Amino acid sequence: MSTTTFISTHERRRPGTRFGLRTIQLLTLLALVLFGLGPLYWTVKGAVSPPAELSADPLRLWPADARPENFGTALSDLGVGAYLANTFWIVAGSWAVQLFVAVTAGFALSVLRPRFGRYVYAAILATMFVPYTVSMVSLFLTVIDVPVLHLNLANTYWAIWLPAGANAFNVLLAKRFFDALPAELFDAARVDGASTWTLLRRIVLPMSRPVLAVISLLAVVHSWKDFVWPLVVLSDPARQPISVALVNLAEQAPQDLLIAAMAMALLPPVIVFAFAQKYVVAGLGFTGVKG
């Protein structure tokens, strides 16, 4: 397979051209590393810096009197550990609901293909054009008085988990991926007497790991950083996630401990992306979705 480049193969063989290309590639790589890791490093540096040094010399590359114990102090004295536990619980429930809804809806629209499926799919896509702030009031009214059941889900994690499932973009990703699966597999399985559940469990899911990784990463990152909706529905500080708690702690916590709490809040999604990035790239390539 031939590839088209700005520089021909003959030009690449010249020593000066090779040196220039490698220099540009190295500088580009260093710039990307600085842009990517620079904010993380600066957050860790601020977390272990004394408050006086942060005010007197904020641009110092590393504090003269580093205090790594600030992380432990933030966990115990500021209650960051409890807030992180709340966040993990919220993220786990939101991830499970989003993955269930995306897989089942995408499977129904792509594989089962009911006669009214295209209208349902169009309605799902239409929700992507409604701004989140516009639907927040109606969503809150629904949460405090669930239709038919007449339940008040406010100040419970269900008020976050259930609305998280209404994510049209995840359904779009799942359907696009399932559309690319060979239809002959489903036809052969139906001939052998496979049920709908068997098609989903034994054929679709084992082949869908890339898109499941993409949906999982998007669900985890969105739930982890979500601030407005948890602030609205969780009035009890003991149930609030770290994103909401950091705003409250900013008014009373020392600066170094606050930055230490921020660093601990940044670490989990960074780790998740570092381990899942190859599946994310593969899943986006299969679905045809580009950033």
C-alpha cells in the first residue's frame, strides 16, 4: 500500500532531509508531552508546596520544602477519601446504566430492526440538538416526582444514574459499530435456532469490545467531571462527589491541601485513559467517528 506524503521517497534519502524530519518530529513530540503532562506536573508541584512558597514564588519548578504528606492530610482532614468513594459509586452506576442502554438500544436498532426503528432512532438523534441546560428543569421535575410511580429520587444516586442512560451519542456509537458487523453471522445463528439473547450474548458482545471500551471511557469521564447535575440533585454534602466538594472546600481549605485534593481527583480518569487508549482508538476507527 502506497502512502502520499509531502516529501518524496527520493528526498527522504538525503541526510539533510532526514535530519530535518527527525528534528521536527522530536520537537513536536516534546511539545505534545509538555502540553499534556505540564498541567499535571504543575498540579502535583502545587500540592506538595507550602502555602507561603506558593504565594511568594509560584513559578518555582519544585518546592524547596516539599510536603508529600499533604495528600494524606487531604484524605483525612478534608474528607477527600469519602468524596472520592462517593464519586466512584456514582461513576460505577452511571457507567452500568449507560452501557446497558447503549448496547440494548443499538442492538435493537441495528440487528433486530423493528419497523418503527428508524423513527425511534430519529427521535434519539433529535435529543442531541437540545441543550443540556434547556432540559435540566424538566429533568429535575421528573426526578422529584417520577411519573406513574410518584417517587422522589432527589438526594439519591438514582437521580444521577437513571438520567445518565439517556445519552444519544452512546447509542449512536453502538449502532454504528453493530451496523458494521457481518449480517451473515446473524442469519446463520438464526438458522441454527439462536434466540435474540443468544445473538447479543454470544455473537455481538464478544465482537464489540472496542466500542464497549469507547462507551465506557466516555461514560466514566463524563460522570467523573459532572458538576451541575450532582450539585442540583444531591443536597446532602455526605453524598456529593469530589467535583462538587472541591468548590465547597475552596472556601475553607488551605491552598496546598486543596491542590492536593484536586490532584487526587485528576488521577483516576488519567489512569483509566492510559490503559484504555488502544481500545478507544480501535473503537473510534470501527465506528467511523472522528474527533
